[in-house]
Amino acid sequence: MRLLDKLAGRTKLFDFTVSLGEGEASVCMPVAGDDDSWTEAVRLWAAYQAFLIYAQGGRETERGLKALCEAGAFSRMCEPETVLIPLVPSIASPVATIKGSFYSFRGSQRRLSVAFNALSMEGQRFVSLALFQWALQTSRGDEARLIFLASVAEQLFFVYDDPQILSSIGGPVRLAQSASDIAIQKVLASAHGDPSR
């Protein structure tokens, strides 16, 4: 598998597991450190939310539009006390479990690989909520991290809502793969004073 990853230009960063219980979730992934690795929780959520928007039909369907609007709404929920779904260390009898891997692609880009599962779209939505909650918890106590998470959520909404980006990137499938990277690039560019945000 490493040879295939190398040929594809990607490097595995980590594996992750999200287990859903009755009104709670468990996220198992490496704990973010004090260095730049804390952004990986944000990147993972954004990549999963982009997948979810695409899987529900993008901005062309009511369900896709709902997933898109949720990304925008998340940007207003980045407060330290926010709890969208309670996270627990583990769930003895999960209702559903999703496993995947997160990769670095061409250096700064990220790619998501999720093991096939029969989870409903509503279940996928709860996985996204759990990943957002995990990213929020790893950002608590640091205002700059909370602002970064909020800005990525806001930019993800704008990226998917911009028909120019869709046409320049080569269609909906490529946008689903790249939307989170584009959103993060826009946030980083604006943080460094780039007016092309």
C-alpha cells in the first residue's frame, strides 16, 4: 500500500475512527500537539464536510444545500463552550462506526479516504458534527485557533457557492477533493494580508 501511496503522490498522516452512539460520539485520532499539527483536525473536518456536501448533491439539491449551509453556520459556532455533540472517550456498543485515513497530497494538500460503509446521509452528517466538535475541542483555549476554524468553515461555504471556482477546478468531483484545501489557502492568504482572498 505504501508503494501505491508513493505513486499517487500522497503520504499517510494518520488513521481515524468515529463511532456514533445514542446522542454522543467518540473520535479516535492522534491528539493535536502544540505545533502546526493541530490544524489537521480542522483540515480533516473540512475535507469530510466537503465530501458530505458533494455526496448530497452539492448546491444543486436541497440536501446538498443544507450541508453547505451547515458549513457556513459552523463558522458562527466556534465558541469554547459550544457542544454540538458530546464526545466521549469510547462507546461500548456503537450504533455505527466509520474508519478512514488522512493523507498529505503534494505537500500542503490533503486527501481523505474512508472505508466503505452503509451509513446513511444523516449518519454521515453526525460524523461531520463529531469531527467538527473534535476540531473545536483541540482549538479551545486558543483564540487564534478558534478564529482559524471559524474562517475555514466560512470559506468552505464560499468556495462551494462560487461557480467560478467550480468551473476553474474541473467539475464537482475535483471540487469535492479540493474544496477544503482551497478554503484553507484562502484563510491563510487573508491572515498574511493577501487581498485576493
